[in-house]
Amino acid sequence: MIDSKDKILAYFNSGIKKIEDFRIGIEHEKFLFDLKSNKRIDYKKILQMFSALTEFGWKPIKEKENIIGLNKEEKNITLEPGNQIELSGAKLMNIHEACAESHDYLFELKQVAKKLDLEIVSAGFDPISKLNEIPNNPKQRYELMTKDMPEGGQLSLDMMYRTCGTQLNIDYNSEKDFIKKFKVVNSLVPISIALFANSSIVEKKNSGYLSYRSKVWQNTSRGGLPSVFFEDMDFEKYADFIIKSSILFIENQNNYISGKNYSFEDFMNGKINETDNRLPTEKDLTTHLSTIFTENRLKKYIELRSIDACGWDCLCSGPAYNIGILYGNLDEAYDVVSKWDKDKIINAYLEAPKNGFNTQLMGKDLLYWAKTLLDISNKGLEKRDIFNKNNKNETLFLNHLNQIVENKMTNAHHMINKFSDENLETLYDK
């Protein structure tokens, strides 16, 4: 039972790994549309798609009688609130392996999409649909979230039903290593927003934002970039943060109970009558940590969550950029960000969704910092010295980002230019 802060600290400490055991985990989401109607697909169509994917070896995951995802080996496909689908990849050794995994998955997905007359959209925000047009599904937790989340953030439902992102999961080899990595990843959030912006079109119009997804997540319950994250956050400070945080929901006897009136501290003190005052298990702690929707968060590994979903041209570049920094060249990156003022970082974070590379941080624009960090990442990937069968190292995955900073044109800019004639076909993956 999780009945003390020490148990939570033990949970975080259990994630410590030797450097040689570090792994890379990538999660990425996609929107699916019906080709004929240009509408987001419903749960009935999801079931058809899941059935078709079983031909590639995927097996169904059920919640009660409902299929809510698929599993194959160490990978899962999960169902998001508006029937977005997310690949949660295996824990892999390097970017070559991770990119190959994504390539195989997208090949399977495209085969099924063609068979069922579906279109895939790889963007951070649904560029077509209004919120009230999006169908839901029978996954139990989403009913509670749909009811409770708007009370803590006015765009929470947009987050649930109209956003897609790319997430990277990384390891730490000590609490000291976690502190350094967590400071770096939080400091780099404004740069990630600008560099990976890919959600400029909203409801078939130019939103005025380059990453409208990031704007939405800034106005989502339990989200954002808390000031406390810049205070050399160690395991104990993070434990204090999540203990005081409210609970989103509690799974109890195969049902979901709203936790909006309780903090995790209440749960630890046996003060939740709806669960017969039981104490939280490790599974309850894991669930709570998964419903903290900040830009980065801690479980038994660190999750980076500030990248808009994107197509094949950039899907591998986000993980490569971050791995080069965090696994290959952490000290140099830390030396850079340790000189930054946290209030200026947070201000840049708030401005970056709209202003992109033109956002100012410490007297320089984010384009300058993107180039600086890309150079640090490139050196880190060179240092890792990991080659594929064609004798290319992981720096090849930075080519897309090098073009972005060289041309000062993000995916969001390209989306605006392509959609100038309001042809919906330009929004679909090719």
C-alpha cells in the first residue's frame, strides 16, 4: 500500500537504471477520418479497424466487454477520447530501432486505412472538426473526465477530443541525473513548441497559432509548466507535488469513481468514503501519475510531452533531438539552460504557441536557441556513435529539423501554405 511519502520515493528510486540499460520509448497519436464524409470515425469503425489490424498479429485489449485497444509483443495501440489512436512503443535501444518500429506500424495502419476508406491526419490539433462533431467511445474513464476536466481548464475537452501529440520516455541513472534531466527538459519546452509546431489550422481556418495544441494544453486542467518544476526538482519535491494534487479518478472494483473532491494525500490517509476508505495501491499511484498533464512528468521514467503529432518526415526527429541532448550531451545542455531565468522561460512558454521562433528568451529568439540546441544534440548523437545497417549514425534523423531552422519554416507554416485553398485533401497524410 502507498501509505507514506517514503513509499512514493521508493517507487521513483525503483526506476533508476544503469546507463547501459537506458531505453527509448516513443508514443504517438493519429486522427482518423472517413474518406467520404471527412468526419472523424466513430467507435463502430474503430472496431472494424482493430479487427483488420489483427491480421498483422495485434490482439485485442478489453475493458469489460468492450475492445479498447490492441497489443503486440511489447507494443500497445490505445484508444483516446475522440477515437484518436496512439501507439505506445516498446522500450528500445536507439533511434534506429524506434524509427523502424514506427515505420512498421504506419505501414500496417496505412494498409488498413486504405481497406476501410479512411484517411490519417498527423497534426497536433484536429484541423477540420468542431468539438460537438466528434464521436466518443465506451472507455469508462473518459465519461468521468469529460464531466470533470472542464472545471479546471476551459480547453480541457479540446485537449481530450481534438489534440494529438508525440511523447518520448527516457530513463535516469540516479536522483541527481533525474534532477539535471528534468531541469533541462522543462527549460526546453518553449523551444520544443516552436520547433515542432504543427497545429495551425483549426476548424478549416488559420487559427493564428503555429501550435494551437500547445495553447490548448496550457488551458487544460492539471496541465501547464509549474514554476516549482524549475526549483531543482528532486524525488521528494515531486512526491510533495503529486501528493497535494487532486485525483482525477479512482478505479475501484472495475468501476471508475470521480476524485475531484480529493487529493492523493486524502487517498493515502484513507479518507475516501466511496472506496470504503481503502488505501491506494501502486497501481493507483501509477494511474495518478498518468493523469498529471504537465508538459513533462515523472513515473519510473521521465515523460516529455511538448511535441505536436507530425507525419513521417518528422516523426523520428523529435526523439532523436531529445536523445542527442539527454543521453548524448546532457552536461553541455545543462550549462546552457542553468543560466536562464525561470520566469523568462515560463513567459516564452506562454508566447511560443503563437509566436514560434520569434518568441524571445534571455535576449535571443527561439530560432537562435533551436540552432544552439540542435548543435548540442548533433554532437550528442555523434558521441553515441550508433550506426544502422547502412553505416549511418543517429544524426540522420536531425535532417528534417536542420531544414526547419535553415528555412525558418516549421510544419505549421507548411500546413498554412498548403491549405490556403481550403482543400481538405491537403490535410491528409500522403
